[in-house]
Amino acid sequence: MASPRSLLATATGGVGAVREHQTTIFERLREIHAKVERHDPVAPSVAIFCCVLALSALGMLVQASHAATTLAPSEFTAELLEQVLFRTGGVVVMLLAARIGTQGVRRYIPALLVVMALLLMLVFVPGVGSQINGSHRWIDLVVVKFQPSELARIVVVLWVADRCTKLGTLVTDWRKGVVPVLGLICFYAGLVAIETDFGGASLLFLCAAATLWIGGAHTRHVVMPLSVAGTSLMVVGFTLIPYIRKRILMFFGAHNNQQVADAKSAIASGDLFGLGYAHGPLRNHGVPYLESDFVFAQVGEELGFFGMLVVIGLFVALLWYGLRLVLSIKDRFDALATFGLMISTCLQGMLHVQIVAGLAPPKGMTLPFLSHGGTSLIVSSLGVGLALGAARRWSTEREQVVTGP
């Protein structure tokens, strides 16, 4: 039997002792990073595609449920057909974008920036722009109505990725690298904000700034402008725009928002497994835009806590596999663009859930792939498709290197 002294020596790492190595969290993270980097981009790409299909299919069921209980039979058929066409179109757009990839649109980014600036200004032109609930966010071309701010977010993210790649080490320089990039980001965020769409402007700024930070900018160069811009937007909105002031006061409890209160009631009524598919009563008695800006509340009401976990889980999986995809791509521009595009979709989903749950001020924010609305669905599909295209290009080049000419 070992003596107390020898046991003490072993425990304290004395002479002749074999000391057990304590693994730190940083070593674990390095191990995960190394495993992810060795992955072929095909595996996370397939997982992302499956997550999107699952979210879109679930969205189809939710929209059909809402239409069946709120519309007349003749209108229901038309709505169902529209949803089928939009969701099929989303898959087609995603597959076409995957064929093109981020490199396929890279040369057109400067032209696309100009086009997006013009479209964001056209929302104020009578006869072209469409005003809804006091906001100028839509362009109405008779056959189609869309929000250019959704598409602008993708274009700005692609430009930031391209600019960071071209700047190289200068991306760490405040005056030559960061300021010009932040200036363009603020310009487009400002165009979206004056529509008025402070939520869309904030989302655009966050996604572009995150891409800039991942692209190599110092943390202080990103966090400081982000804090200043966020505070300035809140102060300006609270001071000059009545509905922004009202929503901020609602968030802090100074005013009651019946829409948010009813959305919480819908979620609470669902309990663990929901009231049942197409059995939620609150869509007819209190929650407007339940099929779009508050669709997560409908999921909670009909499918309960379990249904909400499925939706959140799919978005977490989308983020996880998106990050694995980024680390699997060796080209700097493709990796940065993929990061920005994936974080754009996932961050929008996170904000929607927070708003519906009352964790963020009320704001019209759709849930990608689930909400009613063609612009959000098509643009989200386009963003994910371009990211998948970056992986497809790298995987093809890798196969050519392995197999030879």
C-alpha cells in the first residue's frame, strides 16, 4: 500500500510523480477548430441545404394553417398556390445562386452598389415607391412588390468582404482601411433608416460590421463605431420619430403593446406541445401580422415549446454548419462573403425571436424561410445559395488538385 507521503508527492507533482494534464477551454476550442478546418465543405453545405429545406417546409405548413383559418375558401386556394410558387422559387434561386457563387458576382459588386443606392432612393418616388403604415420601404412594379433594403444587405456584405480582401494588411489601419469601409456601410444603413426602417438599418450595419471585424479590423475599430452608431440611431429615433419613441417606451414598460402581449399569450397558451395544428385562436382575436412579423408566436401557439425548439434548433444548426463551412473554405474573399451571408440570415432569425418574445423593442422583422413575404424568402435563399456556391467552387478545385489534370 502506498504511503501518505508518496500519495502526496503524486498529487502535488513531486519527484517521480506523473502529473495529470488539465485541459483548458482554449485547448478544446483549438481542437474543435482543427477538426472543423479538416472538413470538406461538401458536408456542411449539404447540412445547410437540408436545414433550409426543413425551415421552408415548416414555413409552408404554418402559412397554410394561417390561411385556412383566416381566409375564405376561394382566397385560401390562391394563397396556397402563391406560397407553393414562392417556396419553389426560393429553392430554384438558391440552386442557381449556388451555381454562380460569390466569385461569379464579385466583378459586378461596384455596379450592384450603385443599383442598390438608386433602388433605396426610388422608394420615395411617387408611382414607384409604395408607402405602407407610414414607411417607404417597398418598390411596386405592378407585377411584383419588394423591399430593396433586404437585397442591399447582401450587396453591402459582399462589398465589405471584397474590400477587406483587397486591403490586405491595411484593413487594420483606422484611417486608410476602416474609415472608408465604415463610411459606405453608414451611407447604406442611413438610406434604409430614413425609409423609416431602423431595424433593417441596424441589421445591415451589424452584418457588415461583423464581416469587417472577421476580415481583420481591430476590435476597438469596430466596437467603438458600432456603439456610437447604435446610440445615435436610438437618440435620433427617440427624439424625432414618434413611433420609434413609442416602441422604445413600450420595451421599457412605459406603454403597453397589445400586439406583443397577445404574441406572448399565444406562446404561453401552446404549453409543451401546442394547441394543435391549425387550432390557434389568437390569429383571429388579437395578433395582426401573425403570419409574418410574429410568425414565431404562431409556431408557439400551435406546436408549443417543442415546435419553437425545433425552429431555434434549425437556426442554430444553420449557424453551426455555416461557421464550419467558412472554416473549410481557403479563399479569403469566399470565406468572408460566406460568413457575412450566413450571419445575415441567422441574425435576422435571432432578432425575430427576440422581438416576439419581448426581449427587443417591437419591430417588423420577418423570420427567414417561415414568414409570409416573397422578398424575405427569395433574398434569404439567394444569400444562402451564394454561400453554398463558394463551397462548391472550393470543393471542385480541391478535387481537380487531388485527381490531377
